[in-house]
Amino acid sequence: MIAADVNDEWAETTVSLVAEAGGTISAVHCDVSREAEVEAAVSAAVNRFGRLDVMCNNAGVGTKKFGLRLTEHTAEDWDRLININLMGTVYGCKHAILQFERQDSGGAIVNTGSVGGIVAFGGVPYGVTKAGGLQLTRSLAVEVAAQGIRVNAFAPASILTNFSRGADDAFKPWTQEEIDMYGSFVPTGKPSTAEDCANAALFLASDMSGNVTGTVLPVDGGFLAR
């Protein structure tokens, strides 16, 4: 496994956690908005393990200030979200497929989507970039299906990750008040966790979903079912 992150400290923390659990992992620096760095991350995986079997495009950002209207967002806001949320996923898919084709043995791509790409949730720029990622998932799945390459996504709603926090408090423990607040957005009353999303990604990446492609799996506590 390769942990590719723009934050080197966080990548190294991931390496430590995986190693403690008995896994094999290396960290590489990667800004997904830069295609060359995504390509280098794929090369690092191949150099380390001899091949690439799964690409999980998980990097994403939200607006720096929640609650802004479309007319209040700047061109810089749009550039940041498009370059990371959409183009980062495009680059990840592109270079994974190029490697899968070199191997001529198929492969799996899992994209992190959002219910914000399906319904209005999280603001206009965020929703637009996530909708693009989900359409990329569906269109690409059809394009590469005959090569044995599967492309799927999962879509959280409210979720307990550092996504909505600043760098200084990214990993502080969640208070019960915060958990209840995020849970209030979904019918189950329980916000999704990183583990919920990881389990969905594992299913979509594994042989358990061997004939599943072009799908978006909600991990949303029933949000889309209302």
C-alpha cells in the first residue's frame, strides 16, 4: 500500500498505524492537483510492490467558509475545489488505468464521492465538483469495462473526519455534542465514520464486488432515502 498525501506528517502517521496493524505501507508526498505528482505516486507503488491493483482517489476539500452563496465565491475558491476534488480524481483514474493497461490484468478504482454530488448538500462549488467526480466514475466505468477495469465510488453525507476541521484540531476527539449534531442530518441519527467509508471502499475494491462497476454506494445513514 502507498499512502499519498500532501501533508507528509499525516502520511507518516498513516504508515505508523498500518505498520502497527501488521500491514505493509510506504508514504509519498502527493498534491493531487498536480498530475506529475499523481503519476509519481503510482510509479512509487509499482516500484515498491511490482504492480498496481487498486487506486483509491480519496483526496478532497470543502469550501474554506461554510454557508457562502454562489455569488460570494471567488474564482480562487472554484479553482481550488475543481483542481483537487475533480482534477485530482481525473489524474488518479488516468494514471491508474495507464498502469492497469501496462499490466494487462484489469484493476479496481474507488473514488470518494459525496451525497453533495447527487443532491444539494455542502454548497454549490463543492457539489459541482463532486457531481463531476460521480459522472466521471460512471462514464469511465463503461469505457474501460471490457478491459476488466472496474470503477466505483462511495458517497458519504455527514461524516466524522478532519474534513471540516482546521489543521490544528484535525484529530482531536469528537465531543458527544458534535456527534449528535452531525447525526441530526441523517435518519439513523449516526454520522458516518472513516471506518464506515473504509469498509465501503474495501468492498468496492475487492473480489466481493467483482461484477460491480459504475455504481455509487451511499454511506449516508439513509440521507438519500428520505
